[in-house]
Amino acid sequence: MQESGLIVSNPNVMMGKPVIRGTRITVELLLEKFAAGQSEDQILRAHPHITREGIRAALAFAAQALQASVVYPLERVAS
């Protein structure tokens, strides 16, 4: 199991995807909800067992993961 504060990764939980500790709520799911336009309050109402701190830890984890020295090529879209 990998652990980083409120975000943990266990191969036996959600196929090892990073989740908020004590839940099966993945960092990926939270990012998808924000990308779909949901607010933090909407997410908290839908998942009352998570906290604001958990959501912020998930966002910080995602930001840190993107700081890795991996290049993500983006396809240009014709205008």
C-alpha cells in the first residue's frame, strides 16, 4: 500500500488507484466530477463520508502527479 496523507493506494482497493483514505472514492472520480461542473459542495452532498480536506488532498495529489517529468503530447485541433 502506498500512502500520502489522506490519499492512499492499495492494490486490493479500486485496482490500486489512489483513493481518499477509508473510502473507495478515487482521485480520478473527483477530477471527473469537477470537470463535469460539479462544485465541492455538490460532491460533499453526494458523498457525505468524505471531507473538504479529502477533496483538497485529492486535488493536490493530482497536481503533484502532473509535475512528474512525463511529457503529455497534446493533439492540435484544427481551428
